[in-house]
Amino acid sequence: MRQISAETIRKKVYDLILQASYHIGDDVCRAVSEAREKEPSPAGRAVLGQLLDNYAIAREENVAICQDTGMCVIFLEIGQDAHVTGGDLNEALNQAVHDAYTEGYLRKSVVRDPLYQRENTRDNTPAVVHTRIVPGENIDILVTPKGFGSENMSRIKMLVPADGEQGVIDFVVDAVRQAGPNPCPPVIVGVGIGSTMEGAALMAKRMTARSLDAPNPDPRYAELEQKILKRINALGIGPAGIGGRCTALAVNIMTAPTHIAGMPVAVNLCCHAARHAHAVL
């Protein structure tokens, strides 16, 4: 049994939040740079150039990439032979969010009650935490601060097996078409296929943080990702929604077994400020 202190976890999550908020990934920078070279629209090229400038300023000056610093989503894979000591795990995670958003000058965007008393919690807590128990003695941490311009464009549909591949393609492309400029394109399109309603949504969220340099390991789904991406980039929405070729940087698909009667499909969009950071303790 390996012991990992709650304070160690707190410190690591604190660092990951600031890293994600200030430093866009090299994979996203490369994708935006390549898209700028291929973008036929002069206005679209100008927007993509501004995004690259923004990434550089944020990295150099340690300031937020975007004014919407998101709601902090944390994926934890906890090894069954790891023992968290010295405190409550959830308290440690929320303390990390409190400290990072306060000390890092990140906008606090969380309200306590969703409907009647939308009072700001003033420290961006609580975090949204998804936990899985896995073999081993490590703790795998993925932090993704999720802005709501793109989050509000999420979609889920309970397709049936007869809808097939074309049904999946049409639904995902239509979700991006309906979103239009609202999710601040170019976007990363996370797609979850299978499981149940909530399982598909979790997979889609996780896929917004998959590296753009890592194609789907299943060649069938890798090909499907490219088919959907081609259709999306033919919509003409373009960077910032002002027209052009680059509406999406990538389509990332994750799948899971599902019931014989269903085929849930979820779409979670992530704007060009694709913030995520990862570590293993």
C-alpha cells in the first residue's frame, strides 16, 4: 500500500490549474499554426494569428489565456493500492481550486445555486470531480478548466443502432452547425459513443483533452474522426465564426460498450483555449 498525502495532491492540482490556465499545449499551438497556413480567408488567417499571439503573451506573462477561466473539471484515476493520507481528498481538491483561482488572478465563475440563488462562491469552488479506481498505486490527475461559451453548446442524442455511422456523422456535424460562432472556433470536438447517457457525456468531455497529435487507436474510428472533421470544416463557419475553412482543429472520439437497443452519442465542444494539464503522482 503506497501512501500519498492529501497535501501533495493539493499542491499538484494547484500547479496544474495554473499551468492549464496560462500555457496552451504545444499540440494546439501547432494545429492553429498549421491551420493559419492553410486558411484561405484573409480574415480567418488574421484571427488565427491573433490566437497565436495571445497564447505567447499568456505564456510569457503568466496571465489567463481567456477571460472565462472556466469551471474546474478534474479527472482522477486512483490506483487501488494507493492510500490518501492526512486529510479529505475532496477538501484538498477544492482547496487547490480556491488557492489557484485566488492567487492566480483567475476569474471566479461558479454560482452556488443553479436556479434560484445564483450567488457567486467567490473562489470558483466546488470543482467537478470524476473518479475511477484502477489497478496500481499511482494517482493520475487530469485538470481541465472548462469555459461555458463552448460548454453551453454541448449536445447528446440517444441514437438507435439503425442510425449507423451516417447518423453519428450527421448529429455531430449538426451540433457544430447549430453552435455557429458561439463556442469561439476553431473548436475541438469531443465525441462519446456508447455506454449510457451519462457515460457518453463523460467520454465526450474527456476527449476535449486528448492530444491533437494522438489519432484514435482504432483505424475505423480514426477514419470516422477525419470524415466528421472534413464535413465540419466545409460548413464555412471559420475562425471566430467570421467565415473560412478552419472551424474545428480536431474531432476526438471515445467509445464504450452499450446496450443492444441503443447508441448514445454525446458532443462536447472545447474552444481554441483548450486548457488542460496532466500529471501522475
